[in-house]
Amino acid sequence: MTGLLITFEGTEATGKGAQVQRLVPWLQERGCTVCSLREPGGTPTGEELRRVLKHQPDCAGMDPVTELLLMNASRAELVRKIIRPSLAHGEIVLCDRFYDSTCAYQGYGRGLDLSLVRQVVDAAVGDTKPDLTFLLRIPVEVSEERRRRRNAALPFKLDRFEAAEREFFLRVQEGYDKIAAGEPERFRVIDGTQTLEEVQAQIRQHVLALIDGDPRQAFNETVPAANSPRDDVRFSALPDPQKNLSTCLSNKGVMRAGLQRFT
């Protein structure tokens, strides 16, 4: 059985990572094997490229074309080494960002020619496309406040993208809106200013509809409340950016090549 690829998109501090973290055990409880990934990263090569792209001070002035190519070098590794094998084994792959981020950030945000962006993306992913994409949408002012609070609370600085000016993120958001409008059958746009529980309930509804065509089940469940206030949820869930977030979750307790597998 072929698996499913579900991606999560949005500008900075929308809560994508927190939603993925809560979706994984819920899917496991339903007997699904889940592979949870992030971009850029997810492989040893990808994690090194992530450090260069996001956290290396000497690379702060990176050219947008270089950024585009490095992003997709990481993506090519992830698709070939992790995503395709996981799908072939019938797993549900959850990816925090995928190629829509490149179209929005490097295309609309950096102003690169969209035909060039699409050519590079096509070379990286081939025919590997998401079955479902969630776009978590928040106003730029909310994103800025969440980033400010996160930076004050955690022991690391904003990365190259988080530190960009407001105009950049307005262009990125415009790009996301256009991309989602162009593929309404794939995208589900969700208001990211809602509580963590409200957003998760909507995500589960759409995932159930994709898996078994009965989204009503999602409304018969109670999503556990988070321990943090709604504006703090994203920050409390943030991982150390220096750690590898690529975790494949299944019913076997083994560890190999940066992938965690556990019950």
C-alpha cells in the first residue's frame, strides 16, 4: 500500500511544528506508521545544509539563487533517502515545510523568477507531491510578536529567515495565498491565531477525510488542552535547532542514521 504525504506550510511562528507533534501520536493510536520530518533537514546532509542556510553567521548575506539551490539540495536528499522509501512502505509522512515554502520564500519573498524556482523544485522532487497541505495563516503582526517572545525565552537568536524585515514576510504571505488559491483541492487554509486545540481539531478532520472519508469522527473526540496559554504554545514546543528533528515513528524500537523509531 502506498503511503500519504501531508505537508505543513506557513510563515514564521505559525505553530506548524506544534501541530505535527500532536498529530503523530493521534495517528499512531489509529494504527498508522508515521514518519515526521522537517525542512530543510531530515538527513545528515540536509541537517548540515540547514545549519548553513539558517544559523551560520558567515552566510548571512547569501545570494537568493544560492539559497534556492541549497534548499533543494537538502530536499533532493530527503525525498530520495526518506520520503519515497517511507511512502513505499505505506507510512504517513508528515513534513514541516516542503516545496511550497521554496515557492513562497525564494520565489515571492526573494523575488526570484518563478519559472526558475519551479525548475529547481521539479529537479529535487520529481513526481513526489503532497496528498494534502495545511497552510497555517497568521497576520504578520502576530508572527512578529511570537518571534519576539520566542527569542526572549529561548537560548538562541532568530535565524536568517526569522530576522527578515516585515515587507519580506508580506510578500511570502502573498505568495502562499496565491499558491493555495491555485491548488484548492490540495490546500486546507487554517486560521493559526486559534487555540492549539482548535487548529488540531480541524487538521484531524481533514486528515480523517483523506484517510477514510469520514471526517465526522474528528468532531467526536476531545483534543487535550495544551499546558501553555494559546500565545505561548508554539514557543514551548520549539526544539533546539541544532538537534536533528527527523523522526520516523513506528512500532519497532530501533535507531539508525538519524531516524528515531520507537513504540
